[in-house]
Amino acid sequence: MSSDKPVVIVGAGGHGKVLLDICRVSGVQIAGYLDADPSLPPYLHGVPILGTDDMLGDQSFVATHAFVLGVGDTAIRCRLSVCFEQADATLATLVHPSAVISEPASIGGGSTIHAGAIVNIDVKIGTHCVVNTGASVDHDCILSDGVQIGPGATLAGGVTCQRNVFVGTGASILPNVTIGKDSIVGGGSSVAKDVPKDVTVYGVPARIVRPAG
């Protein structure tokens, strides 16, 4: 945890609930959720819905809390990360106690490392990244800001994921491969060569199924 301030999870869907669980098992104080969905109950698993992300414009609220993204949609995550930056918000970095993190690895603000994940030696993780349940990120990998690694995905040594890359559940990426920014690796795929920016690849071996533009 990167701050002693109580944590606000922005987004109360499935991803946000997983972050709630990480906070609880880690002993992190939780203030509540921000979410604009009017169908949500006032409390979710005993934690209050404090309001919408409009509250990021309240300077006194922002100053007394730390924030973490609880949404999976990349476009929404990008918008909210800009809101955090503009509000000069403190970012909460959450690590599940069952995750294995090498001491020389670095993890940026607002990133979350989930249950059973492995982050190996000399890995560099940017801001607002997700290493999801049971994922493995091996030595010398670089995850730029906004990268999401899905449950059970495996990154071999020296893999680079550029900004806002999404690696789907159970995908595997071979050593020293680079995934270009804003690209998506479909679940279960095996990536053996570099992937250009802003495309979707899928299959074994992975091939481009959505070209750039």
C-alpha cells in the first residue's frame, strides 16, 4: 500500500470487488466506492457507495483519500487516470499477500497485483497496471502505464507491453516479444513475435484479427 490514507475504489463492478477483497486481506482501510451506476445499493459487501467520480473535483475529499481504479474497461481507465492526475490524487498500490514479488521489481502508483500472481526479478511495472489472479510476469519484463495482464496469463522473460496493452486470460507471450501500445492479446493466445500497436491478435500462434485503424 502506497499511502496511509483510506482507499477509495473507483468502480464497484467485478474488478472493484476483487480490489475490495485485496484491501481486506491486506489490512488496508477502505473508505468506499465511487460509481455512477444508479442501480447499485447504498452498500456493497458492507462498503458504502460514496458517490460518483464527480467527487474527484472535491479538493478536501481528494486530499484525505487514496484512489485506485476498480474498472477493467481501458477507455474508462484512461479517462479516470487523467482525472486523478488533474486532481493531484494520491494513488493506492495494492498487492495481495499471496502474490510473489521479487524485491528488485518496481511497481508504479495505482497498480494492483492480485492473488497468486508472480512478479519476478527486475520487472518494471508502470502506473495503473493490473497483474490479475495467477498471472506470471517473468524477469526483466516491462509493463508500461495502463497495461492489464489477465488471469493466468504468462509473460516470459524480457517481454515489453507498451502503454494500455491488454493481455487476455491464459495467454502466453514468448521471451523478448514486444506488444505495441493499445493492442489486445486475446485469451488463450500464444504470441511468438512482436505485435504492432493498436491491433488485436488471437490464436495459437497469434495472428492479427483486427488491424490498426
